[in-house]
Amino acid sequence: MANKVFHYLFPFELESGNQLDSVEISYHTYGSLNPQKDNVVWVFHALTANSDAADWWSGLVGDNKIFTPKKYFIVCANILGSCLGTSGPLSINRKSGKKYYGKFPQITIRDITRAHILLKQHLGIEKILIGIGGSMGGYQLLEWSILEKNLFSGIILMNTCARETAWAIAIHTAQRLALEADATLFKANGKNNGAKGLKAARAIGMLTYRNYEILKKTQTEENDSVLDNFKASSYINYQGEKLVNRFNAISYWILTKAMDSHNIFRGRINLNFSNRLAEEKKVLKRIKAKTLVIGISSDILCPVAEQKFLARNIPGAKISILDSPFGHDGFLTEGKKISAVIKKWLKIKFWL
């Protein structure tokens, strides 16, 4: 399905108090909205993905997959702050007539979610059967499930958490230090500024998306005489180059900041609380959708303890922890295992 762009030609207020003069949202749809308008599946993507969910999540989205266009109207929108079609640092500032680059305002997960709401309204969607997202995609889905608690019939949260952890914020800070060490990062004269910093930031990220076991298994040298250019080094360099060729360093900087902002409790708990945990549980109990939580046993970026917390406190939530060596990226690579869990849950909860 071809990429589409929704143009919102009005000011868009941000949580910070700043605003964008207008917003463009790049999105893909697959399948058709049925007459009852009750077959919508909304897919939320993670940090550097685009709106073509059938491409990057082919294990779940596409013909003969668990979410097939033959049955569902599937929507995926590129997130605010990205460089892949939605308003971000490479967009034109209508006031100045120039690209934003480093002047693009800071955004939050809540801002990203409110942009999704604009697209939902544009598409005439009043109800979403299933929302599904992993990692940062799960952040957006959680936020939306509270902003519009009657919108989703069901939600599937994968490798995600209720608020960004200190561990993840520290990782993102290390990544931004790598980005900022590249003196070209915020210079407004080309989309490839900050490329060396982005490559280094991606290298840091890859160490958290994978783990000790999978790198030992796939990148250990078979030749004991090797003294340089190790397989593991080549792998990390390759992953960095791949990202540099398809993504923008300023967007990466902005979106890691947005991830740090993720906190569904912000502004929703009693500031005079005596028991913070009790207050947080109250917020999670606002989620009305039937909920499936999925974690990956080897995930070191968002450990299964975070998914267990969600499942314990979202009313009626079910949880499945998949045994996989692929770490945080398991939600992208374990399509067959994930599909089996979702299929069983759909039959029990939705009779689909």
C-alpha cells in the first residue's frame, strides 16, 4: 500500500508549551474499513521505524499473517519528530521557510500520541478493535489507552513499560553524548549531519537490543588467529552504517528525549500521595481495553519485570513471557511465537 500524508494546517500545541504551526503525518493503511467500522487494527512503531508496518513487521502484518488486510483495516502512522515523512527536524518551518534541523522543538510521547488522534479523526475512525505496539510503540499505545479509555477494544503491549526506567534513560543519555560529540550534529546545512555520532549512538543501542548470549552465539570468531576486524566489530559497524543510510541524527536525538519523557503517571497522580505505588496502580486501572502483555525472557533493555508490573495492575490483563535469545528485538524477530500467543488470546477474548 502506498504511503499517504495527512496535512493538519493548524497550530499544534506541545506539552512543553511550544507549538508547531502545522503538522504532517505520514501513514500507511492496509485493507478496508468495513461497514460497521469495527475492524481497525492500529500498529505503533518503535524508535527508527516508518509507517510501512507490513515491511518491518512482516511476521505479524500482511497477507496470511495474524493481522491480514483481508480481514482488518490496518493503520500505522510515522511518529512526530521522525525523519520518515512526519513533521520533524527535516521539515520546513513555515515561518522561516527553512528546515528546522536543531530548532525543532522537544516533544513527548504524549505529543506523539495526540498527533495520532488527529489522524484518527481524519480517517473517520471512532473505535479501534486492536492496538499493538512494542518498545516505544507500546509507550504510545499505553498513553492513548488512557487519553481515550473507550477507544480500544483490545491492546497488545510488547517489551514495554509504564514509565521510562532510569536504566533506559541512562542508555539514551550515553547515546546523545555520542551524538553531541559529532560537531556537525546541529549544523543546518545537510540531512547527513551527525552521521558519525549517529553510528556511535546506534552501536550503544545495539548492545541493549541484543544481549551476551546472542552475540556470543552469532559473532564469536571461529578462527583463533584473528587479531583485528573481529566479527562482532564488523557487525556493530554494519548496523551503524545501515542506520546512517536511512535515518537522521537530529531525529534520533529528539526521539530518545521523547522516550525519556514517557511516564503515564505524569499529571495523573496525587502529588500529595503517601504511597506512590498505590497511586500508580490507580492510573493503570483506568485502562478499559482487554489487554495482552508480551515480554521476551532475554530482554535487558526493558526486562520482564516491567511487563509483569503492567499485567498485575491493568484490570484483567493476560501476560505471556516468550523464551527467546533475541533480547529486546525479539518483538520484531519472533513472529511465529508472537502470532501463536496473539491468536490464542484473540480466540478467548474476541472469538476471532
